[in-house]
Amino acid sequence: MPTKIRLARGGSKKRPYYRIVVADVRAPRDGRFIEKVGSYNPMLAKDNPERVTLVQERIEHWLKQGAQPTDRVLRFLDQAGIAKRPERSNPKKAEPGKKAQERAEARRQAEADKAEATAESTEA
């Protein structure tokens, strides 16, 4: 049975609280899970030690059993030193979209034409 270490949302509306659970991949997000291995409270300050709590030995056990952590849980495990999250690099993310590039090119062309026209008028 393939398993994941993932977040299960709890708490009330606009006040989220997450349990870090080991669950079957086919189970619903907030539904049946095998074991609770931690919690995450995003309402607490980032430097608060109770924001993320993990049961390290159980998480290591499940990782050895082949459980795959989700990206957010893997970030928590990387901060705790339990698992390593590989660095990601997406250099194209910072580039503007196709339409924005076309507008910028049109703007540069208009400025070049205007500069050329002013240069010709000063010569005459």
C-alpha cells in the first residue's frame, strides 16, 4: 500500500491547524489516516518552536517503509534535519510572459524611432 506523509487540515474557518499524518494515497485529505506524526499551526509566529512539532523516530520509520512526504512536509523535515530537500532552480520563472515581452519590444522600438526622429530634426 503506497503511503504519503502529508498535512490533514483541521481547525475552524479562517483559523487553520494541520496534523502531519501518514495516510494511504487514496484516502481523502482530511479523512482516514494511519498515524499522526506531528502538527503544524500556521497561526503561530515563525520563530515559535510549537509552530511545527514532529515525532522524529516515527517519521524516520515511515520514510524507511517507503512513505513519500509531500513538498510542504519535506520542507519541515529539511528544517528539522530528518530528510534532505533538493534545491530547485527555475530561471524562466522571473522572465515576463510572451505578451509583456511583445509590449516591451514595441516600447523600445517606439523610443528608438523617436530618438532617431529627434536626431534627424537637430541635424537639419
